[in-house]
Amino acid sequence: MIKIIHCADIHLGSKLEAKLPHEKTLERRKEVRATFSRMLEYAAKEGVRAVIIAGDAFDSDRPLKKDKEFFYDAVKAYPQIDFLYLRGNHDGDETSGGNPPENLKLFGADKWTSYFYGNVTVSALEITACNAISMYSTLSLNPDCINIIALHGQTGEKAGAGKIKLSSLRNKNIDYLALGHIHSYSEGKLDERGRWAYSGCLEGRGFDETGEKGFVLLEIEDGVKSTFVPFAYRNIAEITVDITDTANDFEAFCRIREAALCSEKDLLRVNLKGEISYDNETLAADAEKFLINRCYFISVKNNTVRKINAEDYEHDLSLKGEFIRGVIANEEYNDDEKRRIISAGLKALSGGEVE
Amino acid sequence: MKLLSLHIENFGKFQNFDFNFNDGITCVFGENGFGKTTVAAFIKSIFYGLPDQRGDKFNERKRYYPFNCGKFGGYVRFEKDGEEYRVERVFDKKSSARDEMKAYRNGAPTDELGAVPGVTLFGLDENSFIRTIFINSDDVEVSAASGISAKLNNYLDGTDGENNFETALNKLDKARKNYKADRGGGGKISEQNYKITALRSELENLQSVYDGLPAQYAAFKRLSDETALLEERAERARASALSAQQWDVYDGFCADADAEAAKLKNLEGKYPSGIPSEEDTETLGELLQKKSEYENRLKSAVMSEESCARLTCLRDKFSIGAPSLEEIEQAGENIKKLVALEAEIQAGARIKEKTVLAENAGLTDVKAFKPLPFIITAVVAFLTVAGGIASVFFNIVAGISLISVGAVTLIGDGFLYLLKKIEKPQNPVYTAELISDAESEALTANKVSERDKLSFELKAFFDRFGISETDFHESYLNLKDDLRKYSELCAEEEKRNKEEKEVSANLNACIEGVKEICEKYGVLNEPYLVYRTFERDREERERLIKSLAALKERAEKYREEKKLTVREEFCEDLKEIAEELKAKREALISLNRQIFTDEAEVEKLSEKQTALNDALEYLKILKDRHRIIEAAERELENAEQKLKDRYVAPVKDKFLEYAAQTEESLGKDISMDKSFRVRFDRRGELREDGHLSAGQRSVYALCLRFALTDKMFEKESPFIIMDDPFVNLDDEHMKKVAKLIKQLSQDKQFIYFYCHESRKI
């Protein structure tokens, strides 16, 4: 049995979208590297023969020297494993330049490149504007072999640069289509013979990359058995909490705390929604402070709206009523603006400090 | 809109009470306690409900809860827009949630009046209703006490505080300026702009660092390559230096070999005829050895001085000729005879001549005593005893046995030794046989003669050799010994002479041989020294040859081992390269450090970009908040203006119209602010209503309310409930007011409760 790991979108040297504090940003960068190293330890321990990197090993086509050195050193450390590296849209010429280790095998953009492991063939091609259409017709695979194809791009029904037309890859004797570009694991049936899968990234980098992250372990004997292995050091989660019925910010914090079921290692985004009848300008920042020790990092987005019962003031003949009616009638404002203007006006009229 | 009738099931003191309203004015007269306020409150409760009863608070629900605890409520009939409505309410004792309300239009149930018919019908909430068209006696009294102007202000303002608008405006203004000052660069927005400018500057710097990285990478690569080349050169130079060193070592080895070769050559130079061969050397050695042997033999061939002296002496002794052995033997026989004769003669008896020769040295058999066996036996016995003593320590029986055996043996041996010693004969023993006297005399004479003859002959014989002793036996023994010695010495001399001759010949041959070899190699030193020299030189030569071979082999082996083939003609200066390499490496390290630092900075790029985005986003939020506050400020001012435009001006006009009809003293020169606060011009000075009398204030308040009502309900004026509001008016003013109300009642319905005939309209 041959074992192969399919991973992608490691994004070494990536900026982190979670808007972490500087120290945590540095820590997360190290963790992204550490997870990659840990995956290689896992590969060595499991006797993996090859690691397919289906694109975007680096975050930039001009990777930093230290990131490149780290990648090469990591590859060199496991000479028994072949690293089949398909460059992605974030990788450039420099990502594989210099003096690559011997066990770092590259794929080109000119033609399909294949590597053979017994009856297992791993083929890949960098999708460019030039080959985006022709690549499907130039793919020829031995039906008697177990064929693994690696590509980097967005699947869809159209062909093009950075696009993968799945329907054109059907009935091509593909057993497993190892894809990169999408940062979450997903998989599906390609045709009667093969399946496709995005491995996702190894570590989520922002709140747009929530959910389990890891790689796909391929165990190949008579066929290909693929298993997603969750491997991220930290999980990134996003929840939405409706705080409509809360009477004040403390009640809102308690409700968020009840909903925020995460471990201390996780990164959590809380989206607040609902209509509230108290001041909400600093609610998000206050909630973050309230829950600061709940997990590794918490971000609260306040999408609540100030509750204004306009009908309550419809027949109010006072200045307040006139003010509210005037704001509501003003078509220059959208609903949110109207709520906020009214909120500010009412706070001023009630003698409170406007922020 | 006008009220038609009401029916009170139970409400306060009223039970099953019905009342019909007129068009225009409906005056309800009653003494105090009649229930005028209860009726007014009932009408209000039908349109607005009653507040919940919480705790022991005394409110209208508690106040008007029926005295008889019957069904709490009733209905009101009214007409609006030509339609007849009836609104029925049954109140719970405490909660409005359990109240029941039914509305009918033209007898049919309807929900068009909503949950609060008053709001639907009048467009006023309950408080506004109370402050405008529901004028109860308490309010009038309150107005009279605290000023109707303040009441109207409250109505319009809805909040406490006389300067609410100004306060609110100030708050908003302050908040707005907190974001953006009207003048200068203060405010959060400016601060944020500064922050953004700073961040952009940082980003530009970081971007320039980032943009500079490729050049640094290229420089790093160039330096790395140069360093690698230098390292190669250094390696080559090091190899060359090493090679040179190795060549030096090799040359040293060769020099050693050459030195050895020179020594060899020098050695061989000593021998023009060639180095002495092994054979010659061995021959020379042998010759010298033989020579030495011959010389020794020659030396040993010479007889000792003692022997020579003895020989000379003996030769002198036997100068006339040495006796033969027969002569010696004969002399010995004669001596024996002489002795025998002498013995016979001396004995005087017939002696039967029988001579038995006992033991005598050289003449008879003598058994020699031999002590060796006894010594051996004694030693064995002694050892046995010693062994026995030693054995006692191990085995006492065996030890004692051995000691006993040894002791017995030792004693026996001693005894036998002594016995043997005693038995040993010391002198010759002669044995004679006695004969007869005659015969003895005859015999004696013969014997004497014979003795003398023999003595003579013996004496002559010994005289020949210079021996004059009388003891013939001793002379015989001496002569015999001398003769033997002489023979021996002569034989020895002859032998030695022969040997000397022979050895001398050999010695001469050896000397010739040595000489020949020495001459062959041109060496004229002492032969033995020559031989030693030959030997040493030969050994030295062999050593030198071996050494030379070894040195050559070492040199060649070293050369092969170090793979020294060609001497490099040019060898770079390693020191110079090392210095250059050191400089390159330092530059590389420095550049690497710089790259590391720059990369660390560049890693902040995304954070700074995020910070900039956040700052921009926050600026947007600040601007948005500023805009919102600005809008709130603007809207508040608009609201105030609208309020003014909508109510104040028309209300003022109406107020002046009504005031002119009722109280001229209020004057025409008044000002009315947005809060409907009226100020009266008194000789150029605006005065508050506080300077008015109580009656003037009542008229002023009524006029203001009528003016407000006119403006608020321009389409269809609702009924106006007046619960005895004119208690403070004098008759004159009462008449004017009554006139006004009658006038207004042409198109307004007034429900007027009063408690004194003088207040009748």
C-alpha cells in the first residue's frame, strides 16, 4: 500500500486576516509553520511516500528568504518523502527557485508532468491562460494505473485561467483529483471512477476561514481511499448571537458568553444581531473585553440596530415627536441612519452624553 | 366629532348612570362631590383606558374602582365624520391586560379604532389629550398655581427642564465637535487622520523595505556566490599550500635519502678497490682469528720456565745418557735383592728366601683407601634425618621413622669408616721364613758378598747420575721419577718444537693472507682495526643501503599517498584569500542580518496595512458618527423650526385673536417662542406671564389652549372637556370667556362642568 498526503494552501509567510494583536500575529505565523512541520512528522511516522502540495505553499510570489529557507529545510529533513509541488496563484518563479532539494519535485505549465510510484501515477499541470482550454484534451492517462491528478483553481463549469472545468475531467481515468485553492475541505464524485477533493488549508488565518482545517491522507492499494485528517492547531469559529431581548449590555454579554462554546485555543468571531433599546456604540469592544479570557482570541462584530418605536412618537406633539417624525420622514437617510440619528437625538434630549 | 351620550355601569360613585350630550355646549352643574371629575375621567378612560394598578399606588383605576364592586366600566357614544360609534369598556380591578373593550360603528363591531381609540380619533396620546382638550379642574388649578405657560411648555416639550432643546443641542454640538472641531485641527477625526497619515508613512517605508528585498536577495546571492568562489579558491590555495607542504616533506624525505646516499658514497669512497667483500671480510676475520689462535698457540707452545729448568737440570743429570728402563728395572730388582739380603743377614738365621713383597709405592699393590662412599652415605643419612625432622611437622610417625633410619645409617657409616681406616696398611710388610744356622752362615757370607756387590753396583749405577744417597730405595725411586719426568719433558719439548714450527708456518700464512687483503683494499692499519673497520663499514654500508632504500621508499610512498604528481608553479596567497573571504563572510552575515531585520519589518506590512484599513474604517465610522450627530443636530433644529412653523405662528395668531376678545390687557405685542412660552411687551420689555394676575393667567392659558386646539384639529375639532377651569375669573372676564366659548361652540362641542352658578355659560 502506498500512502500519499494531499495538502494545499499552506500560505507560508501569510498575513493573518483575523486582526490579531502583534504578538499573536507572530505566534500564529509560527503556528502555521509548526503545523506544516507537524504534518511532515506525521507523514514520516505513517510511512507516507509523497506529499502533494496542490498550490500556494507560499502566500506571495516573492516569499521572504526565511520562509523559503524554512520550506526547503523542512523538505530536506525528510529525504525519504517526495514533495510534489504544484505552484498556485500565490506562488511565483521565486517560490521554487534557488537550490531546491532533490526530493522537491515540480510540475510545469507547458505540459502535464507525471511522477510514478509503482502503478500509481501523480500528474499535474499549472493552469495558465495559455493552457486553460487545451489542458483537458492533452490529459491522457493509463486506465490500468491508479491516476492522481493535482490542480490548483476554482472548480466550475467553465474553463479558464485559475478555473477547473470538472465536467471536462470526467471519464479521463482519474481516480483522485487533488485540488487546491479553496481553503476548506470539500469533496465530491467526479465520475464513476474517481472523486475530487479540496484539502483546504492547514491552519485558518482569518474569520473567513472557519471550520476544521487539515489535509487528506490517501491510502492506495487496489483503489484510492481518502480520509480527511483535521490537523489545525487552532480552530476558527464564527457564531451569530441575537441579543434582541436583552435589557442592557451586561445581559447581552451573558448571552454571548452562553453562546460562545469554544475552547481556550480557538479563535472566535461573534456577530451580534437584533434590535436593542440601549446604547450600542461601544457594545462590541465592551463584549470583547468581557470575554477576553474565553478563548485565544475573540472578535465581536456589532450588527445590532437601535430599537426605535417610531409609532410611539407618531402622535407625540412634543419636540421629541417632531424630531422623530422629521427624521423618519427624511428620505435622505436609510433605516439604519434614521435609527442612529434618532438614538443620538433622544440621548441628547434626555440629557445624556452623546458619543 | 362630538359626544352623543355616555352610560356608566359602575365607575367611582356612579352606577348605571346615563348622560346625553348636546351639540355645542353641554353644561353640567353640580356641587362639589357631585362627580363632575369622575364623569370627565370616565370619558377619558373610554378613549385611553386606565393605568395598571401596581402595589398600593393610588391611581385612576384604584380611585374609580366602583364603590359597590360591580361591573367596572360603561360606554360612550359619539359621532365622527357622520358615523356613530360606541366604545364599551369593562375594566379589571388591577390590570389593563384583563380589560375588555368593544367598539361599534353604526351598531356593528369594528376594530378601526384600534386598541387606543383616543389616539386613533384625536391623534393625541393620553398626556397630550389631557394637556389640550381635556381641561379638568385640577389641571386648571395647577396651571393657575404654577403658570399655564409652563404647562403648555411641558405639553410641547414632553420632557422636564426649561432649556431642553438648548441642552440637547449643546450635547450634540459638543459630541460633534468631539469628532471634528469647527476651527483648527482638533477632534477624533483629525487625530485619526494624523494616525492614518502616520500609518501610510510607515507603510510607505515598509513597502520601500519590501521593494528593496529583491535587491538584497540578489546581493545576498551574489555575495554567496562570491563567497563560494572564494571558498573554492581558498580551498585550492589551502590544497596548494598543503601540497607545497607535502612537497616540502617529500623533499625532506628525499634530502634524508640523499644524505644517506652521500654517506654511502663517502663510505664507498674510502675503498677505491671497492667496498671489502663479505668474503674478504670474513676471510680477514678468520685469518685474524687464526692468527690470534696461532699466536696463542705459539705462546702456549713454549714450555714453562719451571719445566725448562727441570729439563735443563735433568738434561745435565742425564748428560752422559739417561738410564734405560731395563736398567731402572734391574736397579729396582737389585735393591729388592739387597734389601732381602740385608734382612737375611741381619736376622742371622737361615732364611728361607722367600720374599714377599708387600705393598710399596711403585713396587707393590697398595689398596688405596677410598672415603667417597662413606661421605655419600653420610650425606644421604644426614638428608634422611633432615627430611625426617621436616616431616615431623606434617606426619610425626613418618618423620620419626625417617629420623631413625637416617640416624642408624649415619652411625653405621661412621663405624665402617673407622674400621676401614684402621685396617689400612701404612708400610710395606715383609714376610720371611726362618732357615738353619749353617746354612744361615753360608748363606750369610754369600749374601753379604752378594749384598756388597749389589751395593756396589747400585752405588755405581746411581753415581752415574750423581746420586750419592745411601738409601738405594729412595735413590731408585728418585731416579725413576727423574727419568720419567725427563722423558716426559723431552717429549714435551719435542712436541712443542714441532708444534711451534707448524704454528709459525700457519701464522705466517695468516699474516700473509691478512696483508694481502689489506693491501687489496689499500688499508695499512693494524689488521684487527682494519677488520673491525671493514666490518663496521660493511655494516654501515648495509645500514646505509637499507636506510637509503627505506628513505626512498618513504619518500615515494608519501608521494603516492599524498598523490603528489606535479608541483604547482603558482600558489595563491591563502592569507590574502582568507582575509578577503573573511570580509565577504562578514558582509554576508551583515547582509543576512539586514535581510532578517528587513523581513521582520516587512512582516509588519500586513499588520500595518490591516491597521491602516482599520484606521480608515474607523475614520469612516468617526465620520459617519460625526455625520449622524450633525444630522441629529440638524434634525433637532429642523424639528424645532417645524414645531414653530406648524404650531407657534398660527397658535400665536389665534392666541392674539382669542386674547383680544377676552383680555385686552394681555396686549398685542407678545412674543411666543418654540415652547409656546409667551412674553408680553411691557414698555419695550418682554415680561413673563408671572406678572399677570391669576385671572389673566387663566384667560391666557385658555386662549392658548383654544389656539392650540384650533391648529391641531383644523379638519374636525374634537370635543373639549372643561372641568370647572374658571374659578379664578371675575365676572367681567367670565362674561368675555363665556362669549368666546359660545362663539366657539358653533363648530366645537364643549362639555363644561362647573360648580357655581356664577360660572355658568
